[in-house]
Amino acid sequence: MLNEKNFNLASEWSPKPFATMPVTYRHRVQDNHPTVFSDIYQSEINIAIWQRKLPAALQNSVKTFLELNPTFQTRMILNPKDALSRVSKSFNNNMAEVSEDIAELVDMFCYLFGLKQAAIRLKVLDGAMCPKFHVDRVPCRLVTTYQSIASEWLPHEVLDYTKLGWGSNGLPDSESGLYQSESDIQQLGCGDVALLKGTLWEDNENAGLVHRSPVVPANEKRLVLTLDFN
């Protein structure tokens, strides 16, 4: 749940191989306070992570809802004023805490980027939606997981960008040379909220955050929220 609302804030795509690598590496920034989001405007940052733990009551609410709605999914265009009522309605007025959390994330996202509305996608998954590492052809995307394991990503300095997409020559990520060791793979925590900078952010064409969906453990359901520019 968001517990700090007043703070000051200043599609998948895989590139064709290219000859020269970016000279400047991109980095992460993370904190346990949502003000960390404003750091996404720094040119050297391509992921900003608000680390947080979800309240037990919220987790129990999600678990119960997913047991009754194992294939739930919705897409909406929301503005901060109608987000709470419309998200609540999509949950049949269940999961009040999750609805409030999503509404406040919409408010933060729109305020941070000067948007009137945001596109949201909320979906239950029992498998990896995007199993290969990739970058998104968007300016910036917000991602958070309300149940089960969260997204995996690669630090910019450890990867070979030429091995994305066509550059992998059809090989799995673990064999293509995209990264050197499994220990290079980083993972968000359940409840963490991350801003992932994409290739459409100005001067970030070859430095979007490389990430993928995790393999969901057997008999588990994953509830994921994404917010995009609209």
C-alpha cells in the first residue's frame, strides 16, 4: 500500500544487431520511499525501484480473489480521478486495498510524467508472459507484482546488447551470450514498484532496461500490474 502521497518529483522490442555498443552504461536506483521515482529523469538511470513490502491483509485479499478468479485480466485507460471507482468495479468491489493502491500508483505515474491518463494492464499469469529477455518500445513503464514472483532484469553493464532479438540467432538467453552468468540476473521483489525506461525515452535507444517475465512456480498464480503512457 502507498503510505506517502505527498512527494516532489522533478511492447516489447528487440533491436537488430548493431556494430557499436553504447559508451555510457545505465544504472539502477532503489530506495524504500517513492521519491526514488524522480531519479528516472537522470540520463544514466534506466530502472528506478521503490522497494516495499505488501501488508498481510492485502496479500490475503489477493490470494482469495485469485482462487475465485484464476483467469482475471483487464485493460483500461484511467485518469487519477476515476481510477479508484473503475478498478474497484473490475474487482466486483472486492480487494479494496489493492484498488486503492492501484489508484494511487496511477496518480503518481500521471503526476510524475505530466499525463492526464494512463493505460493499465492487470493480469493473472500462471506462466511467463515474456519469457525471453527484451526491452520495451515505450518511454517508460511501471511494473509491480501483487502475488508470486516478480520480473527479472539485467544490469546494463553485464549484458551484450547485440545478442537481443535477432542477435541471439535463435538460441536461449542462457546460451546466446547475452549475459555471462546466471548470477547476473536481478529480480524485483513481490510488492516492489519499478519504473523501466524503454527505447522511446529520449537518448535511450540502445539502453532500455532489459527484462523478462519469470517462470511461475507450479500451482501458483501471479498478479501483475503495468502502467503505460497513453
